[in-house]
Amino acid sequence: MTTFKRTLLTMLMAGAAPGALMAQIVEPTMPPEPPAFAAQGAPVFVPREAIQGFRKLDSYNEPDFVKAFVEAGKLPPVEERLPAEPLVMETANMPDGAGVYGDVMRHVIGGRPEGWNYAAGNSQGWGGIDIGTMECLTRVGPLFQVEPEDLAPLPNLAKGWDWSEDGRSLTVHLVEGAKWSDGDPFDAADVMFYWDHIVQDPEVTPLNGANPGTFGEGTTLTRVDDFTVRFDFTTERPEQILYAMGYGTFCPGPEHMLRPAHPEFSDNSYEEFRNAFPPDFLNFPVMGAWVPVEYRPDDIVVMRRNPYYWKVDSDGNQLPYLDEMHYRLSTWADRDIQAVAGTGDFSNLEQPANFVESLRRAAEEDAPAALEFGPRIIGYGLYPNLSGNGWGEPDERAQTIRELNRNEHFRKGIAQALDRQRLGESLVKGPFTTPYAGGLLPDTTYFDRESTVFYPYSLESAKAHFAEAGLEDTDGNGILNLPKDMGGGDVVMTLMANTDYGTDRTVAEGVVAMLQDAGINVSLNLLAGNDFDATRDAGRYDWRIQRTGTELVTGVQNTANLAPTGPNTSQLHMANAEGEMDLLPFEEELAQIVRDFMSSNDAEEKTELMKRYQTVATENLYGVGLTAYPGALVVNKRFANVPQGTPIFMFNWAEDNVMRERLFVPEDQQQSHELHPETLPGAPGEDGPVTAG
Ligand code: GLA
């Protein structure tokens, strides 16, 4: 019997008429208009070709200290290290023009690296570490400044692509002659290894969760030659694939390192494969601009410039301009404080608790850092585990909660028990936060307020919904009781939250208090970031609080994750050990909308599909939205080439959006923070950086 039927039965037997309860229910409306909050800087919009291209230049240049390595015979000449046609970052698009070499960007991060095996799911600690080491087939971060008419991913490791006439296949041309940071050639073998043995292997999930569904059902990839691969599709011209080729779903790792450690080609277990390159495995080969050369637990990760980096400026200067990168292993709150104080260089100001003080300091004339607020693209949601099929092996209590989660009245009760206005204000007062209905975030391209269903705060209504779900406080202890056939005990649920962020904790504590008032006993399960991610992905939670991802900002990225389109695309609902799903009718509908969206190329149709998505997702509370607010980019003033109006998050995080390989510090402002001056990465797995001498 479904919970709903059971509920009805319970009510009828108790003599309660459903109509009487209905009377107390407050009907949904549209979300309130967000308070006006003007973003401070607008990007200078340009076509994609103004940002970058691929071409051979007459000559190339590199820092003097790197020339010393060439002279000592320790490194081939720069023109041999670069591709025949390197990627040229156009100097004309750089706000301050061609840069000079030197200096360090001092990041502070709150995450901790698990290792360098991104392909097997290792977190590198976030905060721009993996964005700086991983390069992907296409690039999406800088798209915030691309003219809407030309909006499509930028070529990157894929220097170009051609659609077949029938739109059923896409031939992808890889950059030719690019090398990993240890000098090993980058080619189709790296791309095919990622596809065949990472994406297609059900035992392996890369960081950021790429799986076959990410690329559209039935999509295949074939090697054509060393520098060409071909996608074949079951639908026509799914241009969406170009986004799936970007961060973080198609960023191949070094096949020459990964293959020998992969269980198919070694005695390693999958766990051993995942942990084959721990954080203290130095000089791990990357395609990114900087290579990890030093790791001190809970202290710092240091990276040095990649002498094989395959990007140059229009004058032929090999990028990056910055020789070193630091990632202090601290807290996210400390990132804000240090960036504003000038002891760190960069922060995505996203902890509302730090907004007011940061704004105050940044307004002072001698402020070391510039601070610019962007659109409202940070959101928090409360997400139910919707699988009743045993995903994550719930015990009896947890299984009961999942059955409740699958009851729409229970979800509506939760939504109406929450005063989202007050929750936002508990983070920061002022025009920042706005109640968030769920689904796409307000302030984003596909968001449509009229298609959004918002369940307003009403404790009465929440209780009426809970009663419809069969929950009443039968023993008068202030906590709702389960129906008799579910044991009759108090409703006790757990709420998982990430302790790496102060905001997550504050939001979670607010939710617990509000649900308690509505008669639900919630116990907090506070976990550090890496454990939180692992527990979520294993399905071992009742409800969780989480910051929204990119799919709810742009719609065109990680699109498959917007609904349970496949057995493991949705973090709310995955298949059980037997691979079975038990989707609710509205989840089926959402999945179909998302599939249609992914295979459509008609702009109008896509807009309509996203409106429909928004309605179905918010009406059925596929996640209860909580609050949304803007973030600010904080960068130390000594850095040049920071693009105007860079959002902290959009197609990617600001660490990609600012194009760090083009940032530089003018000579007269350079500081001496380098920990390993005049060095380059050593051999993979060996001790740290090496000198020319
Ligand atoms: C974390 C931080 C973000 C951003 C990303 C980059 O999620 O909270 O601000 O730095 O890492 O991956």
C-alpha cells in the first residue's frame, strides 16, 4: 500500500474528513520578488574568438630561470615543448595587456586534498586546486563574458570539432603536440582511457561525477587517430555535449600514470587505484598551468609553473605569468578574512557572515583587495533522499523516513515549516538574501518566476500537510508520531550538513529549530566536506543541506544531474545494488523533460522545457529551496588582468573565470612570497621541485 493510501485509511478510520484538514492548507504562490541588489561590475562582452585562438607564432619566450634549465640540457627548448599551434590567449582581450613573469597567488582553502587521482574521484581540496591542474576538452569559465549570440564552450584540449551532416556524430580534433607536465605526449590515448576505463567503468566515478548519462544515453566515443576522436549519438546534434566536454566532466588524467594503476591492468583493487596518488605523491603530471610540488598536511600545497604548458599570449610568452601557486589549508572563513586583510590574495566571498565586515574594509582607501559583488548565484537547499529502493542500505528507521520523503504531503509540510525569510536573515541582514523556492536560482538565464511554485511559511499548513501524511502527535510530547502501521513512534530524522562551511552549519541549525517547532525531531549529522560527499554519494542520509551546483545556475551544465535521468545522475535518488530505480511519477516526468532538453537544439523549446522543469521541480519539492544570495570576488589589488564583472560562480568558479594563467603582477608591485624560487617540478613521484644547477 502506498503511504498516501495508508494515510487516507488512517484518517478515515480516525473519523477525520480530509476536507477539514485541507481547510488549513495554505496554497502555494510565486516566490517573493528578490530585493534589488545591483551587481557592481558588468563584464565586457566579446565573441569567443576575441579571447583565444590556436596558431603558430614566430617565436616564443619564457622566464629567464626556465631558459637556464634548457641551457643545462634539462629541458627541451620552449618551441619543442609547445604544440605546433599553441593555444593563444589574445593579449588584446587582457584588461591590462601582456604580463610579466613572477610572483605567487596565495590561495587559502577550507577543503583537504585526498590525492591527485581526480579520475578516480579524489578531491584535491577544491578552492581552485583541481581547476588549476585539470584541463578539459572545452572550457566554460570565461563564458560569462561571451556575447549571448556566440555563447558556446571555448575550445581547449579539443581545438575544434565538426558535426556530421545528419548531426549524429561529432568529430573532435585534439590539440596536436601538447605535452603533460612531465613531457609525455597528450593524445587520443588519454582521452580514450578516460572514456573507456573511467566514465564507462561503473566502479569508478571521477570527481564531479561524470558517468555515461552525462553524455546522453547511448553516446559512444571512438578513436579515429592520435589526435582525433569521434562521438556518436542516438539523437540529432545534441550540442549539450560541448558543455559536458568541459569542467568537471571531461578533464582526462594522464593515461601513462593511470593505466598501470587501474584494476583492469594491475593487481590493484578499486580502492587502491583511487588512492594510488596521495597528496604527498609530488609532481603528478598535469595539463594545467601549475604542478603540485609540495604538500604539508593541514598546512599548504605549493605548485610551480608547468614548463610544458601549452598556452601562450599573442606575443609568444609561454603562460602562466605567475610562477607559483599556494593553497593554504585552512578554513573557508579564513579565506575571506585573509583576502580582505591582504595576507591571502583571492576569495570567493560566499560566507554571508563575512559580508558586512569585508565590505567595510574594502571601502577603505588603503584596502589591499578589490571586492565586487555579482548576481545571486549562491543557493542553499534542503534535499530529501527519495529512494525507497534500498540505495545506501537504510536501517528500519531510515527506511521509514524515506517512505515519508516520497509522500508529497510530508515534503510540503517540511517546506511550509520553514520561514525562509528569517533563515536568510539569520545569515546576513540587508538586501542580500531572498527566499529560494528550489529548482533554478533566481537571477539566472532560464529562471522564470511565473513558472516557479513557492510554498509559503505557515506552521498551520505544515501541520495540516503532516496530518495528511499520517503524522499526528498522538502522545502529546510535542513531536509528531508515525502512523501505527509504521510503528507509531516519534518522527526522528537526521539532517546531514558539511562542516567545512560556517554557512552550511548556520542554515542547518536554523532548519533544525524550525522543524522542531513543527513537531519533527531532527538530529544533525555534521561531517567534514570529503566525508559529506562520500556519504551523500553512497546514499546514506535522510535529508541534507547543500549549496546548489552549477546545473541550477546555467541549466546547460551537468544537465543530466537535474533529475534521475540515469541510475546515478541524481544525488537525491540513485539505483540500489541491483541497479533498480523506483522513481515517483513526477521524477519520471522531470527525467523526461531533462532528456528532451539535452537532445533539443531549439532555443525556444529549451526555454519552454526549463520552465516546465521549474514548475514540476518546485511544485513537487524535488528539493526544498531555502535561500539565495550573491557572492563577491575578492582579489588583491596587485594582480593585473582581472576581467571586469567576473562572477564568483556561473559556468564555473571564479578560479577559472578570471583565467589565472593570464593574471600577473606588475614588476614594481611584485612581492617575495615564492617558497621555491627558480625551480620547476621534478619527476613524478620524486621529491619536490628541482633547480637548473
Ligand atoms: C569551493 C569553494 C568555492 C570555490 C570552489 C572551487 O567549493 O567554496 O568558493 O573556490 O571550491 O572549486
